Amino acid sequence: MSLCYMEGEWRGTAECRLSVTDLVIQRGVGVFDSIRIYGRRAFALAEHMKRLERSASIVGIECGDIIERMYGIVREGARRTDCPGDGESIARLYITGGDENDHGRFPRPRHFAIFEQARPDAPAVYETGVALLPTPEGRLSPVAKSVNYLFGLMQSAGSDEFRECLYCPGGEITETLSSSFFLCKDGVITTAPLGRVLDGVTRGIIIELARENGFEVDERCPTVEELNRADEVFITGSTKEVLPVVRVGGTGIGCGRPGPIAARLRKIFRESLDRWLDKG
Ligand SMILES: *Cc1c(COP(=O)(O)O)cnc(C)c1O
């Protein structure tokens, strides 16, 4: 069952209500973060909390002590969740603009947290890979994890062929709708630098693990032209972990099948989970 913490109470998510006066509803003012819970322990909790705080600060939401309180809420939710299996649940933390707009500052935000079953892709998806739809636009305020995915969702609306859109402003590849993007060529892994993209927690961990395991990682935006010559492409995110990409628009990647680097990094990632699990 999906559980929600809101205003000091724990209830079923379907019983929780947000006021229609909240600016997240009226103007899309809100930020969030998703944290995977493996065996009742949150994954990379501090990294996610720091990002949530940064996201709020960038969009003008004044958090007060919300972040501090969120630590306790996540740990309590991880204990209460009834999907305790390996990576089976996910915490979604939201901070919304609240009812007050002081010239683009939001001094009285609301917050809530949903604990629900994680729905990772079936193993078959990792064996066949996914396709991305390139768009020449960039993401608005790329450094903040805002709730506003509308523009990105519109890009691939109605298509079951493409998993997500791929932002390629000026021919430079940044990230996808909700994942970090990696291109591999001759053993070098390239991914967009911080500042151009969201500071993906999985991105940071994969870069660290790749370097520890002897891969060279180049933090610059790959270009759209490089897709033709790429050996491999993959995307990362808290639920996806490391997901292979076999096609971008009409361009097949490598030999059109998932490659060995994505598989190897996913295996290393899974074997290293414990390093980032909450000990609190
Ligand atoms: C959530 C998200 C990611 C992935 O972040 P993780 O912390 O790895 O889950 C990457 N890019 C965008 C735009 C996102 O919204």
C-alpha cells in the first residue's frame, strides 16, 4: 500500500489532500526528490537531501527546517513501508510553494512524502534497451529538480516508441526527461558536466564507480554527431539504475544491442549498494 506523510500524520496516499490554493497547483512552484529504499534503508540519503535543499533554494522556496525534518520522515517511512524487499520501495519527497508568493520568494512552503512500491523495468528491458527521442530544446533551470516535467513530456507525447525525450540544446546532449545520459566511445565514458544538468545522484555514483574500475570519464556534453560513432549509450536514475539505450531518434547506437559497459556498471553498482545505504 502507498503511504503518505503530511502535516504530522501518516495516512494512505489516497486519503491525502493538497489545498487548491497551493502555488504548485496554480503555478507549478514545487521541487521534489525520489529516494530508493533497499531493505528498509534509504539509498544515498544525504546526497538526495542536499539536492532537494539546493532545488528549493534555486526556485525561491524558503525551506526553514523542512530538510532536517525530512531525514526523520524518510527513516520513519522506510520502517513503516510494507514493501520492504530489495529495492522494492521508493520515497518521493515534495516541497511545494504554499499559498504565499512574495515577489518570487515562497516563504511558507508545504511538504509531504509518499512511500510507494518502486516499479523498476522488467529484466527484459535491460536486455533489449530503450529508445530516446531527441529534442533541440534544453531543460529550464537544469540544476533544480522541479515538479514541472510538462515541456519534456510534451516532446514524446503519444509515442510508445520512445522511452523519454533527450534534451540536445544547440546540438549538445545534456540529459533526458528524468535521467542522466552517458555515451561510451573507445572505453571513454562521456557525460554532461554539472551546471548543465541536474546533479543526478546515480550519475555521481556511477562516475565514481567507473573511475574506481579503471574507466576514463570525461565530463563534457557529447554532441548529437557523436551518436553515429558511439559504441554504447546508457541512462541512469534512482529507479532505472543503469539502463541501456539502443536508439536515439532514427540513429541506432553501436550494434543496436545493449553493450558490455552498461551491464558491467550496473553489476558494480548493485554490488556496491551497501556503501550508500543509510546507517542512521
Ligand atoms: C531525477 C532526474 C535525474 C536522475 O537523478 P537521480 O538522482 O540519479 O535519480 C536526472 N535528470 C533529471 C532531469 C531528473 O529529473
